[in-house]
Amino acid sequence: MKKKNIPSVTTVVLLTVVFAIFVCGIGLSFGQQLTGPYLGQAPPGNTPQMFVPNQLRSNADWWWHGALAFTQDGNEFYMDIYVPANYQGIRIRYMEMVDNVWTDPQTPSFAEGFMTASPSFTDSGNTVYFISDRPGGSIWTSTRTQTGWSTPTVVNFPWPANLGGGWEVSATKDGTLYLRMEVIGNQDPDIYCIRCVNGIYSAPERLDDNINSSSMELGPYIDPDDEYLIFESHRPGGYGGADLYISFKKADGSWTPALNMGEPVNSSAQENAPFVSPDGLYLFFHSDRHQQWDGNPYWVSSQVIEELRAIASVGDSQNEIPEGFALLQNYPNPFNPVTTIEYQLSSISKVDISIYNLLGQKVATLVSTKQSAGNHNVEWDASGFASGIYYSRLQTDKGFIESRKLVLLK
């Protein structure tokens, strides 16, 4: 059972005053109670939907900043927001579901008095890691006690003198931390890992180039079982703005090459701040695709993760990733009646490979699906077609189109 803090009458009065100021300060106005799991919002399918109701959307007084978080039991919802009034900056607020009704946002005790961000929960929601500007360090942790959250303690680890940052932390079940840091003087941060062994934290390790690139990598979310990592990247070849990428850990501890999570998760806008619900059912992320202040949380079925896991396992067995898209000449050519069509993808893409006749009519579709970066091939069995000239065409959702002439001789 979750331990609760029972406040005194004086505390209740003070909290009421503080909360009234908080609500007015960030422009929240609840027109009706929120009831039921996930703030009472209807679960999404495979198309991302705006998650939060109107009263919790970014506005002139405050806006969403970093990843949201639910505790393991789904009864607490944590918000990482930015409050410009009186230079409050980044703040963590939370809501709690009591008797199926969600409370108004309030400040958790571990976040009082300082800028705080990036809550990440372990130990069934009884331990939280977060970022804070309180003196003594940047990464802090707190645990539940019989009287509420414990006084935060700093996470001590050997901090190399050439590294800065240390923001956007995400924790595994064993307390290993993933976060973004950067070499001082370099404006493009990368994803680092701080391992925890028997309660001792190691020095930060930069993840390899299967994760990081020469562009900015930010906002990691690590699966609690350390099986996959989702993060924001500004690398070229995406859908526009920042995109979300995913990489899966292999049996030997290395990572698969990061895959762009593709549409409809990514868009021409900015996507960031990923989080997967503790029940594993939903992927949450921020997007400004509707151009509402600084973006709002969206959610989508986590089925997209499993689809990308399958693609990653195929891509991992392929050769070096090509530098661009290409449709190669089929072989044999001329052919009778089967030929092989090879093509190359430089990034995960929705692919359509079709066959056209001399009149420009599509006569066969060979591929129509999302595929990993790498070298691919498909066979065309033209047993039911007349001899003549045909054209294969490769089209991707990145705007690439290329055709090749095929000669069928019977």
C-alpha cells in the first residue's frame, strides 16, 4: 500500500493558499472534474491523439516543458512544465487520482523551493529521480516514507571536468541513469549512461554512434528493463524539426542503429519528451504539430514500438547502411518469368514498389510497408503477364522516386 503524508490543519490552509496562487499563476481553470484512468481520456489507437484536456494544455501563462510521467499504479500523474511568471522556470507538478477523481495540480514535496524537472520513477513508484538546481548537484533522488517524500539526496558520480549538462534523466529498474550531456564548448549534446552497480554510480559513458550523431540528441527515455531507448534527435533525413528515434539493446549489450520512429509519430513539427506508460500500452510524447504555444502531450498505442523492434532485428542483420535511396537494375534482365529487384534505403521509410506497363498503368504492387534502412530485394513473378517492356518504381515517404526498365521475354 502506498504510504501517505497526513498534513496538519495549518499545512492544509497553507497548501490551499499556495495552490490558489499556483492555479492563477499558470492559468489552469477546471471546468469539470477529471475521472478515471489516464485523466479520463479515451485511449488512442495507432494514430497519435492529443492527450491532455483543454485545461491542461499549454497557454500564455505556462507550457509543457519535458516528459510527463505516471507512477506504476497509474494513480499519480507528474507534469514537467515551464512557468515564466516571477522567473519560476521549470517546475514539477502532480495530480493524484483519489476515489477515481483527479485532484488539481500541486507541488510534490521533493520539488518545493527549487527548479525541478524530468521525474523518473522506479521501485513501483516509490523512488523518483529528477533534475534540480538546488545546490550540490544536478541529479537528485527521493523515496517515499511513512510521512511523505524523503528529503532529496544528490546522486553522486565521478563527473569528468570536460562534460556539462546532465539534464533529462531517465532511470532503469536497477537505478542506471540515461541522460543528455555535452562536451563543454560543443553545442550538440549526446546521450550518456551512468551505470549503477551495488548502489555505486560510475562515470558517464557516451553511447556509441548507433545512438549518437554529429547533431543534437536530447530527452532520453529508457525502458525500465533496459531493452530499448527512445530519444529526440535533430539529425538530417527526418520529417522536419526534431524527430523521435528508437534503438534496441542486443544480447551482447550493444545497441541497434537508431530508427526514426516514422509517421504518424513524427511530423514536420517538433517531437520530443518520450515516455511509455508503466503498463506498456501507450507511448507519450510532446509535439507542436498544432502550433499551440510550446507543444502539448500526445499519446499513441505502443504497438509502434513492437513494429520497430521487428524492423530493427531485420536491419541489424543487414550490411552497412547505404548513404542514400536507390532502386537498382533488376536481374536477370531480360527475364522469364522471375526477376529480382534490389533497392537501398538510407533510413527507415514507408516503401512502395510497383510495376507499370508502357501505358503507365500499375499492374502489380510488390512492396507497400515500412522498412528499415539497409539493402533490400523483392522478386517479381511475371508468369501471368505478356512479354514486353515494364517499369519498376520505388517511392518512399521521404519524397524519393526512381524507376527502372524491365524486359520480359517468353
